[in-house]
Amino acid sequence: MPKDYYSLPFKPSAFIKNDSHEKCSIQDSVASFLHLLATTYFGECTFDESFGNALWEVDFDNLTSNDKLRGIITESILDSIKHYEKRLVEATVEIKLKQESVSKNNNLQMVRKRIDILISGTVKQTNEPFSFVESFYIAPMSF
């Protein structure tokens, strides 16, 4: 499969200097774009305020149940994929939320909320299965 997509981070200076820019496969390009979509909050991109997802609107919401948060985030990411990532079809999103204890200095126990985002689908151009996993911590720390 030819590598026809520019890799991230994008380096405009390569084009200005007539140098080549590193390229990647369509799978890597889709994965990079999904990472960007998952880590962007609504309004962050001034040229398109609807780009992103609702995760960052509920990041510090400790009152809403995990099931409801999971539903909000799943729907938001799936809607964004359908709207912005046309190279991926039959996309599904699964969200896993879990509490993790982190020891600090062996005497201080902190609890963090971890989110795992699992995205599956089919690459439209190649008809190949595609999967992507993104994990990070959200919400305030609890002691």
C-alpha cells in the first residue's frame, strides 16, 4: 500500500524549503486524525467550532453516573467521526471508564478516572478492518 498521507506533526517548513515531508499509510493517517478528534474540545478550533467532542465538557463532572457519561462521550465521538472522518465507515465507539488508584510517596493514595476509547470500523478505500485505542486520565484527582 503506497504511503500517500502526510504524517503528524505536520511540518510546513518542509514544503517551503522544497524538502520532502514524512508520509504514512492511510491507517496511520486515520489514527492520527482520530487522536486529534479525541483530544480536541468543542470551540478549540476557531475555524470550525463544532470540531472535537463532548468529553471535555463533562471532564470534571463527578455528579453524573458513569453510564450516562459513557453515553454522552460515545455519541459525541461517533457523531464527530461520521461528520469529519469520511475514510472510516461502519465506525463503532466503545468507552470504558474506570477508577485507578495511584500511590504517591507510598503514603498518599490518589484516585484517577481513566477513559479508554476503542474505535473500530472499516477503511473505505481499502476495505480493511481498522481499530484504534486511546487512553488517558480525566476528572480531578481524589485523595
